[in-house]
Amino acid sequence: MNKLHVDYEIEVQKAEGVKCPRCWKLRGIPTNYQGICDECQQTLKEILPDLAEQGIFTQEQVAEALEKIQQCERNQLRQFVA
Ligand SMILES: [Zn+2]
């Protein structure tokens, strides 16, 4: 019986990028709200009103978070246009 002998190496490297604190994927964006990724930021905008309705956050907390998200987006847009 022949034995198949395979040599291999595994190299582990630290991935480039910023870890999104919400989904933990390495695609966080420092200029986004709390450094989250675009996808999470979009999701937050959609679910925050629901979370307020469910009483998980107050309307004030949600309004404040949405305002901060919009502020981040405006700042990014300014950088893009400038
Ligand atoms: Zn994310």
C-alpha cells in the first residue's frame, strides 16, 4: 500500500483592516458611527426605530444615535466632495 505524504505549511497573518465592533468583520470604518462598517450602519438606521418601538431603547436614545450616524455621513460626504 502506497502512502501519500503531503508536506504543507500554514502561515497565519493578521488580517488588514479595522474590526467592526458590531459584526466583528474586518471592514469597520473609523469615520462611521462608532467605527462600524457600512452594512451595519445601514442596518442600524433601519432597526433603530423598531428597537425604540419595542422599548429596548428610548426614542431619545434612538434619535441621538440616528443624528450621530447622519453626522458621520455628512462628514464623509464633505470629505468626498472637498
Ligand atoms: Zn459590521
